[in-house]
Amino acid sequence: MFWILNWGIAVRYNKSGGALVHSLGFKGAKALQNNKFKINFNSQTGRVSGLCAVGDRYNMNFCNESDGLGGVLSSSDVSLFDGNRPLILTDFYEQDQRAAVTFENGILRVVVEHYFAPNGNYHQRFTITNLLDFDVLTEHGNLGFVFGFNDVYTYAEDCQTNRCHTHIWCGLQCAYMNALRMGETGVSLGVVLLQGSLKSYSVQGCKSNCRGTFVLNHSHLALCPHESKTVEFELFWHRNNFEQQLWNYPQFVTVSAPHYTVFKNEPISFSFTRPGGLSSAQVYCKGMPVDVSLEGGVAKVTYRPTELQEHEFIIIADGIKTVARFWVSESFEQLVINRAKFIVKHQQVTNPKSRLYGAYLIYDNEEEYRVFNHSMACHNACTERIGMALFVSEYLLHYPSDLETRRSFELFLQFMLREFVDEESGKVYGSIGKSQKFVRLYNAPWAITLLAQAWRITKNVKYLKIAKKIVYNYYEEERGFHFYPNGFLFCTILSAFHEAGLSREEDFVFSYFEKHAKTMAKTGMAYPKHEVNYEQTIVSPAVNSLAEMARFTGSEALKQEALKHLTLLGRFNGQQPDFHLHEIPIRFWDDFWGGKSRTFGDTMPQFWSCLTARAYKNCFELTGNKSYLKIADECMRNTLCLFQADGTASCTYVYPFTCNGKPGAFFDAWANDQDFVLFFALLYRFF
């Protein structure tokens, strides 16, 4: 069937299999618009390709350039969907302020209705119908709803006006997304689930500067013959008041907790409620009921865990089912001790005949063996491997009587000065043999910080004199003033020179650090591109460098500049009731470059999450603002899930259910650079 009504009133195309629909391309179909939303459709897919706010000065399109919104994906599970029969666009209908798009695959029909509610907000309603004469039971991952937001990194100024950080919570019947504009330059987009249940999300098309398209995976769905069920979303605009607006929705359940990561012998405590308060509440953990107190419409739980692992709580609030996830860690002191001993025993090369003698290497927890690849900078014995040495150095300042670890650290220093730091020129290389192939401006700051730590441990001024040469080379030869490294700890380095009585050297180093900080201040938020176009670890060095220089000099101007950057940095962080996500910044390329599984997709947490914790802690020290301290503490705590009680560790957790078609939801098997977390946690005395 193929028929057309008056172009200004209604448009309808229909052809079984969608071939004619695709060839015609829906020419003449108009956009939907009211006083809040401007919406356009992709003629080839039937999905929304344009989603803009009326009156937005930048006319930002919240849809990504490839997949858009409003699509439906079915599984390739042959037993359910008969040989990977995808849902095909078969019908498009538009009239006045409504549109309906139909997808079919001979088993399911999904009709997607697009319309505006009386309050002006935009709705997408998916009606899923079983076309068969027998039941269809979907499983987790069989059926998903496509939301391709513009979560893409181009360059700093464009990101802050025309791109968004998508914070996602698939908490069963309480589910939402916050497509938060990367800069405070206009409205952001909220999405809330009105009907249905979302168990997880997947990502497709993820790569280094593009987070990909999100597929919200529905929970198990049972459809009797020819039965229909509905999943519906409402989309709304907000100005940094996303959670406040969620209180307009009766199915919203808010969970609050002092910490989403607790230490051994600490209780898990949380409360939850919903708009108007609760009349009934149940909670389950591992299938067993958990005691709940209900007072004044708020439910409270205090649970004493007996195992060091993830704890998922199923919450039923007035019949609305959702989840909250917590991590129980070994005590911080024991975690640190066990990790240091593991590195010394398992991750250091102790064969004097090896070119790697003294190096700390990647450790494969599955193979229980060290990993080294000279041809890949991310997998060699230098670069971020310095993180292990930094952690060991700070450990020794807290546990100076551990002579075995002291010998291990000094062996690493010998390796570093032999293989990738030139004592005479101050040049820092990225691989052994002082190879010119891998020279990165990230490397020297880590080496300088480590040499300052080495002086604190050994009191040998030789290390500070080498550090001074590296500072000179970094700025004069490598032009590091415009680079945003995460390894510079201005206060830590300068105080080492001061404590050593090297006042001339201190003044020399300070002059370069001050110029670097002032260059950042002058650059403002137009950050230069680095290995990724725009990211959390481009913004966090600006906060940390400016805040530390402000503390060192007392400069009010640098203080205010640091706080401006902190505002941008905080937008990377999520607020979901899950230790993987709560106050954890968005990152999505790390496992591909630094992990064993080489998987693109959200890495939350990943070890560089700790740089956000460091930034907030620095700004707390600068201002005394306790809200900064709380964020810092939560971020650092929730990154500790990368460490196990036995001393093993993981570089990252890959969060989505699937990533570019590969299974997700796992800790990567490699331990490599996560020890920066423990270094900063010890140095800044978090716990």
C-alpha cells in the first residue's frame, strides 16, 4: 500500500519490506515543531535526525550524525528472531503535530509514535506487538531502543556549545538519561522512562572521539500471541536542574547514600523515596529480603555486608522496581599494603640479564604473567608504568621500614635512568633504549614528580638536579607551555626543592611552572587538542595546575580561573546510584588502547577518574568548600573497585552490556596504570 494525503495535513508511505519506502525517501515529510522542540526525521531510517531547542542561540542538534533517535534494534539470537531478521522500516505517517513510524521483521511489529504532550514536552511511544501465533519471550539484550546523542569530541569550543555528555541510568522501571551540554551555554536534554523497564545499555560505533550510539536494553519481555506492550519516554529541556525536574514524574525513585563504596566493617547505608513520599518499600540483596524502615515517606536501609564485592540491591518502592549498586572494599590500609607487595613480587622484572631489569610491567591476571610490547607505547615498560613507581614511592613515605619495597623502588630508579631518562640532557623517552620513537609530553611530568619523590625517600639531591634538567628540556626544547599534562604536581615538586634547601633551583623551576599556569589561564577554555580532541583529562590538568599554583602563590586570579575550569570538569560526572557511575567522569576509549580486551566503550571507572577527585580536593584546599570535598571523596572511593583484596588490580571496568558488538560489563584482565589512584589517594590523604 502506498498513499498520500494533502502534504500540509498528512503524509503516509507503506510498502511491505520497506524497499519502496527507502527509494522514495519520504520526500515532503515535514518537521514537527512546537514552542519547545524542533524535530526532523531521517528519510532513510525513519528515526529522528534533528532535535533542537527552540530559541537556542547555537541551534545545537542533540542527535548524532549517524543513528539519531527513535530506532529499535532486535537481537541476532537465531532461536528467537529466526536468523537475524532485523526490524525493517515499513510505514511512516505524519499528521499535524504527530508522526508514527512502523518497523517489522515478521515476528514483531514496533510502532513508534512521536508527539507533543499538553505540557509541550516531546514523547516517543513504542508499541511492540507479537505477530506470531505463539509466545515470544525476549531476553536481556534482545530488544533495545536507539538514542544516538551528540556525545562526540570535536574541539573544545564546539564541544562546549554543540555537544553533550550523556549520563545514563537503566534502573529498571526508574530509568533516565541526561544529555548534558558539555558547557554551560544553553539548555540540556532530559529523557525519562514513563512505561517499561530498562536493564542496561549498549553502545555501537564507539571510537576515540565518538562515544557512539546508545541502545537502551529492555528487561525480559513476555508477549502472548498477538499481544502488544508499550514502552514510552518523555523528553524535556532543563538548565542544570535535571534531578529537580525528575520529581515531576511519579515513577521516579531517588536513591541517596553517603557512600557508594564502603570499606570492610563499614555498613552500606542508603535511603530512597519518590514524589509525594512512599507508602510501601521492599529491598532485596542476593534474593534475600533486607530490613527497611519507613518514616515520613522515606525508606532507609542499613546493611552490614560480609563479602568484599559488588552488592546490588533490588528496590521496590510503591510497586516501582529499581536498583542501586555498592562496592565493598578491603580496608584502605590493607589494600595499599597488599597492592605494593603484589607489584614487587609479580610486576617487577628481577632478571639482571634482561634489558627490562627493574621495570614494572603490565600484569595479565588471567595468564598470571607480565606483559611487554616494545612496539606499542601503551604496552611498553615506560610511559604510564611510572604510575606504579609513584605509588610505591608514596607507599614508602608511609611505610619506610619496608626494606624489600625500598630495594624494589631503587631498582626501578636505576632502570628509569638507564633506559628512558637521560641524566645529562633531561630528555624523557617513551620506551627503553631511550628510543626516539615514543616521545610524549605526558612522560616528563611523571618523571619529574617521581624524582621529587625519590629525593624524599633517599635525600639524594642528585634526583632533584636531574628533575631540574628535565624541567628545562620540557619547556625550552619540547615547548611544553601549551600542553596539559596530568603528571605535574606543582606543590609537591616545588616543596621538594624547598625542603632540600635548593633555593636557586626552586626559583628556576617555579618560573617555568608559573608561566605554564598563566598560559593555561590565558588560553581559558579553548583547550588545545591532545591525544583525544576533548576529554576529562584535558580539563582536569587545567584545574589542578591552576589550583596548585594559586595555593602556592596566593593568587586570587588563578584561584577564580581554576574554579571556572572545575565547572566544566564536573559536567563529565554522573550522579546515578551505582558505584561505577556516581561522581565518575565519562571516558570511553581507554580499554581499547590500554586494556587486554581492546574494547571501545564506556570505561567507568577507569584509573584516570582519580584526576577528577584530585581536582576537587585541590579546590577544597583552595576554598574550604566542603561540597568539593564530598565529590572528591566519592570519586576516589568509587575508583577503588579496580583493586582486589589480594593485591590484584584492573586498569578499568567496561560498563555497557555490549560495546561495538563485544560483551561488556567486566573488569579488564590487565593491571597496568591503575596505581595512580592509590598514589593520589595516599598523597592527598583521602582515607
